[in-house]
Amino acid sequence: MSFRVADRVAQLPPYIFSEINFLKDQARSRGVDLLSLGIGDPDLPTPQPIVERMIQAIQKPANHTYSPYEGSELFRSAARRWFGRRFGVSLESNQCAALIGSKEGIAHFPMAFLNPGDSAIYPSPGYPVFETAITLAGARAIALPLKPENGFLPQAKQVEQLFLSHRPKYLLLNFPSNPTSVVCPKGTLEEIVYLAKKHSVILAYDNAYSEIYFDDKHRPASLLEIPGALDVAIEFHSLSKTFNMTGWRVGFVVGNPELIAGLIKYKTNIDSGPFLAAQDAGAFALDNAEMLTAPLRTVYLERMKIATRALGALGIEYVEPKATFYVWARVPGNRSSMEFTKALIESEGLVVTPGIGFGREGEGFFRLSLTTGEAQLKTAFERLGRHLAR
Ligand code: MLT
């Protein structure tokens, strides 16, 4: 007997990181020594004080039960406190809910608010889940092309044109951007909020990388800092990258209470919230965020210097990173981003992510994730140099 997946799954492209895993497995089976700058999964452990808090939290039987659907009061109040300290925006209790990682919220939000046939806009290049989530909700996914000549930022005119021609119900943006590492100026966010309100479009903002930045001048803002944003917007946050907690699956959503209530209504039917002990440790992390995140920024800044110096020396064009732990660089020569990635894995065992995995507008680029130590990073660039010299 053979089984066929549903059309909604059959229509999806393979998830880029599982495709890369397949290429890695093939290379590994041939004995290739792999070095990965592929997936953005921090190599550094979760800070020890958070781990210790988790050890205490897991001992409490009260943490072994289902979570409240919107998340524990302990976690949500810590998230609101952090948000107030970090962005100067004070939130009511119904303006914040826990998520099983921000990816979960981003994936489910369109199911709660889009009907089949609706249109919704996502950034390209962008994190693949943005488009997939819209498609799975049966809606038409419209790309907002983020062009190198515009610094990979949306242009107000371009956004309004898409609003007028597609009448979308939903626009999702992500800054600091995965994969481009670009931070969005507040002026652009103000223009987007103005347009969303004018055209009655729901705005979602993925701010998962807000804490990984390199100087105060480019410290990422929250969309909710923009006056009036709370009328139309929600924002996703994640503890994954901020505290090296990718496997813990804890994030949260903040913003318009009606939008949050709709998402929670959907979620009550399909999940039971993050593990309460992880929320407990997550609350501790957020309450101590200033102390815990500063050392991580220092580590990534050093890695970023190594990477950009090496790329410069190899004559590879790249976007000057202002945040995240990614470098977005142009594929040298005439190969497609996938051809380049495959050749790099085959010849040097060096894993990068091809730009095409982030949408059509990502073609011609590749992404390096600096989630590996400095010594390995240096080796990675030696391998890249060797590959280019062949
Ligand atoms: C990435 O862009 O590398 C992601 O964070 C990995 C993922 O969530 O699948």
C-alpha cells in the first residue's frame, strides 16, 4: 500500500534545512568532513543560570500539568515586564500570550485570520515559514520583493501598490531580517503602520532577533513602539536565539488583543502550550535578559568581524550586518545559489544556505550562520577560499 500526502502538503517545497540535511548526509556517507554555517542554531549552550532555574522548575509537580492556553501568568508577566523595559511599551495582560516558539505562532496565525482565497503578503527573501503558513491557510501568498538596491528594505510606495492591486488581509514583516541581517529604521515602520491602518491590513512583525545587534545606533525597535501600531499589529518574539534556547520551544506574541485572542482560539484546538517548567525558566531569562544577552552580543560581534574580514579578503560582496548572526553574501561567479551550495558541500564539506531557500528574491545570494566557534569559522573561510581558487 502506498500513501499520498494531502494536496496542501504536496504543494509545499521541501523545507530548505531538511534539504540541506539530505545533502549533508550524502556527503557524510562519502566520508566528507562537514563544517556547518547552515542552520541558525546557536552552538553556545543555554546560559547556566537559566539551566539551573529549569532544574528547580522541573522538580515542581505543578509544572507537570497542562499550561493555561495563553501561557502561565508567571511567564506572561515576565514577558510584559521585559517588553516594557526594552521597548518602553507597557502591555495589558490580554496583549501577550506564550507560544511554542515564534515559528509556531507565525505558522498558525494565518490559520486563525485568513480565509481560502484571501491574499497575504510576505517578504522575499524571508524565513520560509512566512510563505508556507499563508499557503497552508489556503490564501494567496504574495511576495514583497526586498531588493539589494533598496538595502533589502520595503518601500512605502511598493507596499501601497501591493495593497491596492491585491487587497491583502495580512502583511508580515521581519526585522532584524533572517536572512539579510538588515535592521528596519523606525521611519519605515511608521510608514508601514500608517499604510496598514489606511488599508485595513493586519500587520505581523517577526522580531525574533531583536537582541542580537552590534551597536546601540542600530538597536532594533519594536513595531509596537510606533504610535497606533497596537490597533492593527502583533509582534512575535522568541527565546530561541536570545538565550540559546532553540530546543526549548518558548516564545511569545504581543500586540492587539483581538488578534491574539483569535490566534489563541485556534491554538486551544490544536496544542496545549509550552512546557510549564520551560515557561518558568523562560520567565527567569526575561527578568535577567540585560545580564544574559550582553555576553552573547560580544561573541557574535567578534565572529562577525572574522567573517566580514574574510569575505572582504576573498572579494565576496556582502551586506554589512547590523544584527542577527547571519551574513548575507552574493554568490561569486555565475552559479545559482543551489549549485554553489552543493559544490561547496561536495568539494570542501562547507555547509551554507542557498539564497533561493529564502524565496525567489534570494537567488544570487547565500547565507552564512555564525553559530560556530572562532577557530572553526576561520577554517570555514579557508575552505571557502580553497573552493574559489579551484
Ligand atoms: C534558520 O533560519 O536557520 C532557522 O532559524 C532555522 C529554523 O527555524 O528552521
